[in-house]
Amino acid sequence: MKEYRLTSWPDLPPTYQASPYRRMLSDMSHRYVSLSQLVASSGVRRNDVRQFIDVLESRGLLAERELFVSDTLLDSFRPFGDWVRRKLNLSHGSR
């Protein structure tokens, strides 16, 4: 999985001047963020975020790095995620 960080603020074409795209730029200007994080924080569809990233990459405005998450770390959180899913399903069914 890759993470992206903005290296300089771009002059955006009209297509990307909406608030969600500016929010993504702001996030990327402060820290490395993944595609999934950008989708979640902006509300923009994954394919549109990918296209936006591609535009920024083609202009040389992004630094990127690989994010490696060990399977052991993920396995340690899996029981908690299962517990949360069970609780949400139970509380949703009791309404």
C-alpha cells in the first residue's frame, strides 16, 4: 500500500477546485496519507481519488512511500474488530 504527501501546492484545474479535493490536498500537505484515508476523509469515490493522485503524480507534486503493515500486527487487532462488528450488529438489531 502506498502513502502520498504533497511536495508543493498545485494550481488546480476547475475540475478539482471543489472542497473535497482541497481537503485531500490539505491532508497530504501535513502528512503521508493512503488512498483509503483520502477516500474516507473526502467522500470522493475511490476511482476519482485515484485519478486525482495520478494528476498530481504526473505533475511531480507528490512524494510517495510504501506502507508495510505486518500480518502479526493486523492479527492482534482482529479480535477487537470482530467484537466491534458483533456489538454493532446486536445494537442495530435491538432498535
